[in-house]
Amino acid sequence: MCWRRGRRWPVGRPGPETRIEREMGYSMAEFARALPAAMRDWPVKGGPVTGGDGRWVVRDGEGGEIATIEAMPLPDRLVAALRLPVLRVTIDLRRAATAPEFLRRFERGLHRGGG
């Protein structure tokens, strides 16, 4: 399964390339810090670039490309007196074999919960 905008999005198996778009409550700096930790032993290259957008490439231990991730800041969300940063995150999955593990790591590593 893949996720789109916080909801489960059923697909049989991701194809050779599957695109997922989400809006996430992160600033660019927070996302850049959290992503490498979420991927654990998979190297993550890239980061925020001039103009505010960010681009990362996630590779497996052998150097094969697993996914590319692009993030673009959106206007902050205002909830009463709260101002929440928002990013539009686009994930391009490159290989069906590693897609489920990538999505598991991404969801667990970047999940924000409340109490």
C-alpha cells in the first residue's frame, strides 16, 4: 500500500516508478534533519536548495536508487493562535522491490503523534 495525503491509497504493487504526494507539518529544516534518521542505514544525499525547495535521493547499501524526494514549502496553516509550517512532499519510488520497506521507514520515522 502507498500513502497519499495521510490516507492509505491502495495499489496492488508499486510499478517501476510510483509517485506519492503528501502535505506534511514540517519546516524544511525539521524535515532535512528527520529524513536521514528515518532511512537508517540507507544513505540520503541532498537537502534544501536555494529558493526554499529541497531535493533528496535515497539509495540502498549497494548504491541503487530507491527514491527521490522533493519538498516545497507551502503557506503556514493557521489554527486559532497556532501557526504550523507545511511542506508538499513528492516521493518518486524507483523500484517496486524496495517500495514497501521505504514506505515503512518513511511513515515510522516521520510520524508525528499527539497525546
